[in-house]
Amino acid sequence: MSCAKIDPTLHQAQKPPWIKVRLPSNPVFFSTKALISDLRLHTVCESAQCPNRWECWSQGTATMMIAGDRCTRACGFCAVTTAKPYALEEDEPQRVAEAVRRMKLKHVVITAVARDDLKDGGAAHFARTIAAIREMDPSVIVEVLVPDFHAQDWCIRIVLNAEPDIYNHNMETVERLTPLVRSRAKYRTSLQVLRRARELSPKVVTKSGVMLGLGEKETELFQTMDDLREVGCEVLTMGQYLRPTPKHLPVVEYITPDQFNYYGDIARKKGFLYVASGPLVRSSYHAADFHPVVR
């Protein structure tokens, strides 16, 4: 099962001047790239064609993508390759921890492709990676950006038992557009994932993100904010959807920076502890700007 078929005749909005990507000039960018290559790691920065990878790598940060670079889902917005995944690499958690050590990170974001081929969806691999980082340096803030695990409690619990500081699962879009945008995923299932994370581990900070410009209505966005607050979600990111290839969903609208500021203000008034809202904001962009408190 995949998301709804993309209509190639749909209009693609023209890219505005505020969508800009800086090319690398900082030598740290190239040393970060070399380190990732040396340790044979994947990053969502590259696999998802993140527009901020030049900036983040120039600052010596990157979001590690574990469990391979082949996804079992085919979402209409995502540039990650859809194919039969390879077997998990047993030493990958240690390689991620070594990257965190070499990069001297104080806040690391770990994500993964969807692994519906695995009984636990890759939950145990997340847990092993968290444990490896904790063993290397217990003071590092560990944020995980996880798939939905089909909202199975035992999978969510495996990750939470490894004690990440932040449990992030993205809604991606509003309820009406979810069948078009996300493969296999369901809006209410994602809400349940976030709800159960808070119930199973009250000390963990829950976080989610949405992309704008896919054709959502303002009232629908506000409803998504309300739904997230109702399940206890505390951190929200909002960014502009950017079409990775002509085969992916077109951009219906480019949201202005002023609109993003407005939506950010609304989210804060709704009770989110921290909100990042802007055209180039992504789930892990400047993730370390938010400092979770120990409950």
C-alpha cells in the first residue's frame, strides 16, 4: 500500500526569493563530510536532500540515519530511496557513538528509515544506538526521530527504555492530506504514538513536525496543533515543503516568513514549550536550541 497517486498536472508554485541555500565554504563542512564517510554512516541530511545540510555540516552537526538508507515506504514528499532494505549492521550503533565523540556533540539527533520488514520496526536498533552513545558520554542529549512502529506499545517501549531525552515523531501534514502525503501512515496512529510515549515515559519530551505548502488550510493547521497538544506534545517544528524531484508532490504554496512567524506565535499561545517555525526549518534543524529540562 502506498500514498495516493501523484497527479503530474498539479501546479508547482514558483520558488520565492526567501528560499535560499548557502553553498559550503567552511572547512568544517568538508571535515564533517569526510568523518561521516570514514565511519560509513548515513545521514538524513543527504538522503532526504535537506536544504540546511550545508549550514549544519559547516557547524559540525548532522542527523544520523540508522538502519540503512532504503525505506519500506514511499511517501509523496520524501527523497529517501524506497527499496528492499539490507540487513541491519550490528556495529552501526558503535559507529554512531564514535561520530558523536569525534564531532564533540552535546545534542545528537538519531533517525531511521521505516523498517516495516522488521518485527520491531527497528526499535531495538534505536535502543542499541542510544545505549552506545550513553556509554560513550552520558551527558549527551539524545533525540530520536522515530517512525510510527504502527503504534505498537512494545516497540515504543523498547526505545523509551533506552531513555532518550526527546522522542520525536512527525505528523508531517494535516489529517485531510495524510493519505496523499504519507505512505501507510495514518494521522490518528501518529497521534497515538506521541500519546503513548508520554504515558509510558512521562519524563521524556515529545516533539513533532509538520510541513506547510502542501495545500493545507489554516484552520486545519490549527486543528493539528490542538490535536498535538491534546496528546501532550511539547515541541513543534514547522517548515516549508520543498519538492525533491518532479516525481514527488508539487509545492502548492510557498508560505511567507511573516506567515511562519504568525503560526509560530499561535503555537506558543496554544502551550507548546518550544516552537521553531520558518521556511527552512526541519525537524532536526538547530535541534540543540531547545534544552529539555529534567522532570
